[in-house]
Amino acid sequence: MTGNLTHMINGGTDYIELRMLDLDPTTALGVRTSAVRFFRILLSYFMMTPMMTTPDKINLKLDQGRAMNEVVALENPTQQTIYHHEAQNFLDQLQLFGATIQWGPEYQEILDTMQDRLDNPRLTPAATLMDHEVDGSLMSYGLSMANRYQNRAHENPHPFTGFQEQPDMNADELRQRLFGVMGKPDNYQKKSE
């Protein structure tokens, strides 16, 4: 695809790239399992939703989405969004969809978390980060978290280097390298206490 979203109607798409999903400073990986699960919910829902068939409808929705995003981005993260009603309707649709396809409790838990965030904005990631703001900046918090994650990474005396040594290993080989036959990496050594 070359940027023309209306081409997807007839041509489909080969892949979807989700940007900014891995920018969570509160986790070493940059993305939480809950965020990945929420996107799986969204992708499943949108794949099962009737598609918009005209370029005008697609462009109108894109323009509405961009405008709403700009408004929400400038809102106070500790206050209820002006789009609360729309968000509630959407969460209700996701709940109904989930009941229809009978997804597991781990997905229901994610929707419960999103409902809690909608009802209490202080639970949102943005509001939580505000608690770490110093003089209008998150720089000291970001550096502190980066140092924490780096120190943890250096604590492993034998980091996994399998992809450099054998970039095309299959799943069984990777499992063996990571977990060994006893459920621990081959190079696992218990820390002395």
C-alpha cells in the first residue's frame, strides 16, 4: 500500500503497522501485554465490522478521528474527556462483540480496565505520568526508569545471544535455547544469596 487508504477497499492490505504502541515508559519492553490485548480486541472488532465502501465515508471518518485526537491530546488527563459519551458507546459495542465471540477472561479484564479509565481518568497512563512530572518535565522520571531497565539488563551474566549466533532458528530450537530441557536457560545460574 502506498498511502492511499481507499485502495484497500479493492486491493486489501498486506500488513498493519501500529506506531507509538511501544512507547510506554513504565515497562522495560515499552509495551504492556494489556495494550497488545486491547489492540487485538480492536483489530478483531474492526475486522468483523462492515466496511465503509466509499472514499468519502473513509475520508470523513479519518478527518473526524484526527480532529477528536487533537482535542483529546490537549485535554487535562485527570479530567473526563468531552468524548466520554462516544467512548462509552464504543466500549459497549466492544463488550457486546466480546460476548458474541466469547473471548476469555483476560480480554474481559482489559475492557474492565478501559471502563475504569473512562470512569476515572486518574487511572489513565497520562494522568499516572503526571505524578512524576517535575517542573513540567518527565525527563528525570524517564532517565530514572531507563537506568532501572538498563541495570536489570546488565544483571544477567549470560544474556541471550541466540539470534546473532543462529538468526534462522526454528521455534523448537529457540525454546530449547531459552528454556533448556528443565525449563531454565542452559546458561542459568542461581544468584548466590
